[in-house]
Amino acid sequence: MAADILGRLPDNYDMELAAIRYPVKWNESMNTVLCQELVRFNNLLAVVRLSLKNVRKAIQDQIAFDHEAMPRSEYAAGPKWDNVYF
């Protein structure tokens, strides 16, 4: 299940391209907000990827099965959130 989710995650947004397409301008204040949210989303994707990789390693007994490696594995079937993702 972790491998399937990992494979379906989108790539990170290209922040250089976003800055070119949506430059910070006085009359386009939403460009700033968009770029800030893209950075946050990229950070979230990085945490999710790391968590899923750690889940796979823990299942294969390559690392210890602990809270750091498995922040919310017990909730894999339901939409629960953990502070690690915020």
C-alpha cells in the first residue's frame, strides 16, 4: 500500500518556473500567496515521501518500527492527520 501511494504522489512543483510565471507584483498579490503555498505543498510532499519510505523500510525490518518511522500507520485506512504533516 505504501509503494502504491508513493507511486501516485505528484512531483514537486518547480519553484523557479512558478516565480517566472507568477512574479511578485503589487497588482498581483495572489502570486505571492500561490508561491508560498507551493513551497508548503512541496514540503508536505517531502514529509509524506519520507514517511512512506520509512513505512516500507519498517515493514522489511530495515529500521525500527517507531513513532518517527510510522507517524500514523495505524490510521492508514482512514483520513487522520498527525502533527508531523503540519
